Amino acid sequence: MSVATPLRVIGSAAPRTDADAKITGAARYTVDIDLPRMLHARTLRSPHPHARLTSVNASRARQYPGVHAVVTRNHLEGLNPTYGYFIKDQPIVAIDKVRYIGDPVAAVAAETERAAVEALALIDVKYEVLPTVGTIAEAMDKQAPDLFESEPMGIVPAYGQGASAEKFPAKNNFYQFRYRTGDAATFAEADHVFEDEFHFSRLQHYHLEPFVAVAAWDHDSLEVWSSCQNPFPLRKELARVFNHPEQNIRVHVPLIGAGYGAKNNCKAEPIAVLLARLSGRPVRHCMTHEENFLTQSQHAAILRLKTGVKADGTFVARQSHILLDSGAYSDASPLVAEKAGYRIPGPYRWRHIDTVCDCIMTNTTPAGPFRGFGGTQTSWASESQIDMIARRLDINPYDIRKQNFLALGEPFVPGESGMDSDLHVGLDIVAEEIGYHKSNRAEGRGIGLAVGFKDSGGVNKPATVQVKATTTGGLIINCGTTEIGQGVTTAFTRIVAEIFNCPVERVRYAPIDTDITPFDQGTNASSALVVMGQALEIASRECLDQVMVFASEQLDCPVADLVLDDWVIKRGDEIHPLQLLIMGYYGGTGFEFVGRGFFKPSTDHRAPLESQCVSWEIGWGAAEVEVDPETGRVDLLKLVVSGDAGRAIHPDVCRGQDEGAAVMAIGQSLFEGMRYRGAVLENIRAVDYRVPLARDLPIQFTSITQEQGHGPGPFGSKGMGEAGILPVASAIANAIEDACGARITSLPITPEKVLSALDNLKGPDET
């Protein structure tokens, strides 16, 4: 579906701009950086989940052949050695104690990786083992050990109406976000109040390019090549950690081999930088696949929902308590907490909302941003409970959603922006495609619907961009949005080509270099099109205006008389190549026209998160399953996902985003997860960690890109890279209950859980 008029470039089918380089292997990633005299870093990691460091002796490692530097806690003096987003609690290497298996204790830089690994074995570390908390329940127990005896430095940002937060409200709880609107007495007006608990499993991001950084420290200048999604915040954090002038730090970001949220803030960089400073040589710190598992994960969660409804299915009030397993350090957990707490109501109309989201520390891998950013957890719980409520009230789950959807343009909550997708249209599309309203369903088969929901574009996020037009009509985009596989270079070059009415081949996306590239907060939260895209449109049109004014002055006519077509000015039947006009005025060296664009949502204290949401990202999903009651096996027969692109800049890229996200969700739903035994990760090896394979795809897998046209980005576009992951798990669970009556409330949905749920349905004489 499309409501927009045809354009020359936007929406057309053509290869991605990075396709040839990636297919041929010519694409350059951070893992490919190779500097002269470069050393290789390896990290010694804790074998204990919780222990005090009594001594670290690296004298033998320093004498090992090929070793040029060894970092231990003794080298942190004079630094601000801990980092994080809101709370600065994660050290470069352990200082007083280790807090999870894999916590860095020391690092070596040597001529080869082999020499570095062999030197690590010579470092003598003595530990005093401490009691461990491996789960949320253990961490919250009154007798639990404190992971931090003293409170690390941190902040609580400003919030608007209804929202608030607190640091360290309880033991091992380092951040609590709250949102409340309406009156709690509203629950008394509900005819039914339902309370349910849901459990969400922990995933590894499983990006193919590992965490990697190369650092070179030359006198007062630090240069870093990093596979990171936010080069400018990374530069700022490195400046703070190393007490080094920010203007003397230069960060390059080549192509990124995926990130899914993990590659934000410090990961491989601090160790690479410190070793480079100590050795006087460039240092490459490239983690192994197993080390990725020990560096970042998604949040496992417990979600408790209390929901009041009228007898006819009208939603009245929702109270939620979300517990995020944040692992050993805070990382971005406060940000995830505010997003999860804010998104738990879903895209529905409520008279009262009361949400608390707590970040609980455990002796496990630190958790951080993951595709969907709190929306995966909340969509799983919210959309599962909505189906459960509908069935308890004997109301069709499709009808109860339609009855309570927010309308197009209706504010999400007081002070917030309105919905920019028609929720009814999207639900009808997936329901029709899956055959939801057909009555001839086979025995043991069921269909489920779900609607995933998240705010998109970040919070109060600034973006700047520069567009240059050369004498010969070449166009150069200079901005800090990173290419992590999502196709942003393709989308942005198309936007500029459309505005300049020229082929995409004329447009180039410049490499990211913080010395030259204009500022951007980071590539996350589906913000590229709705935030940077708006800045890009401003810069492009400013640059175009300069070109057209110049041409009008040279031809002594109004701009309105002129048309630009592939770097040729047309005035009626006259044709004037711009290159000749430019060189005729500026001389043989020519000239460049430069447009600059800036966009930031306005600060608004009425908005709960201090600025209104730029856009809303909705994912509609429908699943058909078959359940074997003898084995508990669930076969996913058909899956339909749909997102609203607003306007599809490149339809194939939009489709790829929805389908890729949905495949990740299939894994989350049915088998994928980090398996912990206490605080010990049991499936850290790639061979033991199950990700979706081609054979896991349903026979019928359909994605439908909607173009409703209400987006705030260029030409009505919206971000959609996360929508496809949001509704799948709950749609599958809802389909399972439709098929056999068994309700699963924890992920992944295994045959054992299905059999257990089926047993719970049986009477005493049947078991």
C-alpha cells in the first residue's frame, strides 16, 4: 500500500550502494585495519563470578619474548578508570574485585596474538572468592552480598511529567525508573483485574564482526579505529577516562559488521588505548567470539502486569513492575529501563498507568542495548496478557485490540506526540494475510496476533550533517550515522539524489572521522531517517538553494524559471551545463557549494522523557502453528510481519530489515538463549549457542512493507529496523494457546514447557 506520489529515485529498485564491496570482499571493516608496527592485545579474564583481588603479579609476563606492554590495575592511577552511560562503574581492568566470569583482570600487547595469549598464562592472580548472585531473585535477597560496597559515580537525567528515576534505591538495584499518569483509584472502576507474570530470556547479539578497536597514541594525539555505533560519545568517554583533551582524540568508524545495539560506548577501546599509550605502538584489540558473550548481552527480565478492564473489554488501568537482569555492571541499563517502563502500556488507550522498572545487578555478563531496546521484553509480556485477557472474557483477541487502539494522531500519553501509524490498518493487513478470520482451522493448529510497539528516534537527540556539491556535480554526504548493515548509506544517497534530481551514482557517503564529520549522538533507536534524515534534508535543500541562486544570478532570471536535471540547468528550451557556469565565474579551479543541516527535537517538560517522541515504530505480527500434544513440539507453519516505513526509501532494504528482525525473534521465541547455571554461562561456544538456521524458517514467511505516509522523515519516511522483532514471540505464544489451550509465559517456548502447560490443563483424573 502507498499513499505517496511516484518519485524519480525514492522507492525504485536498485542495488544497495555497498553491495558490490560487500559481495566481492572489498569492503573494509575495523577488523581489517593493519597499521605499521601494530601490536596485538589479549585479555586475562576472571575465572570466578565474584571475588576480591588480593594480588596481581605480571612481572613474568612482561619478560616474555614479543611482549611490549602489560596492563594491570597498577596502571590506572591518574585516570578516571571506570566508564558507563549514566553510572560510571565498569573498570578498564578489575581494581578491587571481579564481578562476573570474564571480567577483565589484565591485558597484554605483543608482536603476535599467540605471544600475547602465552604471556597471559604467566600472570599470577590471587583471588578471595566471594558469595555469588546468579539470578534476579538471589540478588534481591536481603542476605545477598553487595556487588558494590560503595556507590559508584552517576547521574539521574531530567524527566518530564509523570516520569522519575532514582539511583541505588535498594541493594544490588542501581537504577529505578517510574512512570505514572492518571489516578490509581481507576482500578476500582474495572470489572476485572488480572495479574500475570512473564519471563523473558537473555540473548547474545551474535554480530559476526567481534568487538574490535585499533588505537595509536602518538605524543599528544590519540587515533582510534573502532567498530562502534556512536563515535562521538565514544570520543567523549575516552577523553574523560584518559584525562585527555577531546580535540586530540580522533575516532574513525569504517563499515560495521553488525551490532544490534551492542556496539555502543566503550567495549574493546579502553584496553587498546591504554596498551598503545604504554607501548608507544599501535595496538589492535580484537575479541574472540566467546569474548563477545562475556562482554555484552540482552537483558533477561521478569515482568509483572496488573491490568484492569471493563466487562466489554475496554482497557482501564495497567500497573507494571519490570525487573531487568542487568548483569555485573550498569552499561546502558538505565536507558533500557526507561524505555521498557515507558513502552509497557503498548499502543493502547489507558486511563491510568503506573510502571516501575528496576535494574538488578547479578554476577553475569553485563547487559545493554539490544534491537528493540526494552520493547522486545515489553511487547512479549503486554501482547501475551492482552490475548489471555481476551480469552478469559470470551472476546476475540483481534476485536479487543481494535477496540482499544490509540487512533492515528492520538497522543500516546499526556504531553507526548501522537501516533503516526494507523494501527487498525496494520492489524487488518496481517490478519488478512494469515487467514485469521477463516473458521476451517485444522485440529492442533492455531493462529495468533500481536502488535509490537516502541518510540523511535532516541530522546532529545541532536544530529548535524553537511552536503557538498562539487563543480562537476558530485555530491558528498558528511555525517556521523554509521553503516551497520541496515542500509543507511543507500537510503541517504537516495534522498540526496532525489532532492538534486540526479542519479544515485553522483552521490557519495564520506567515511566517518570525528575530526571532520559533523556531530551525531549515535546510530541507534531507529533514528537515522527520522532524526539524521531530517537534518540531511535540510542540508540538501540548503545546498540546492545555493546552486539554484547561483544559476539564477548567472542567467539573470528568477530561480522559479529554472529546473535542475542531472547537473544541467534548464530554462525553457535552453540547456546550461552547471560545470561551465561555475568555472566561468570561479575560474578553472571551480567551487563547492556546502549545505549544513541540524535537527533536534525540542525540549518539552510536558513530555515524560523531556522531549516528545520523534516517531513511533510499530510491528504487526501473525503466526500460525501446529502443536503436537504428545511431544510438545511446536511447528511454525506461517509467519507474517509488517512494519510501516512511512515512505520506503529503498523497498528491498525495508523488507530486509523486517525479515531479519523477525528471524532473530524466531530464535528468541523457540530455542535461543544464554543458558546460565547459577553464574556460569554454559553455552558460550558458537557450536553450543543455537541461532536460527534456514531450516527454522516457516514454509510460508511473508513480510509486508506498509507506506502509510505519516512519518516525520524525508518524503514521509519512518525508521523500521526494529519493528519486525517486536511482535513475533507473543504472536507465537498466542497461536499456541489458540491451537491447544496451553499458555506459555516464559521464553524460549520449548517442548518441555508446552507439555507442562498441557498437563496443567488436565483434571486430577487425567494426569
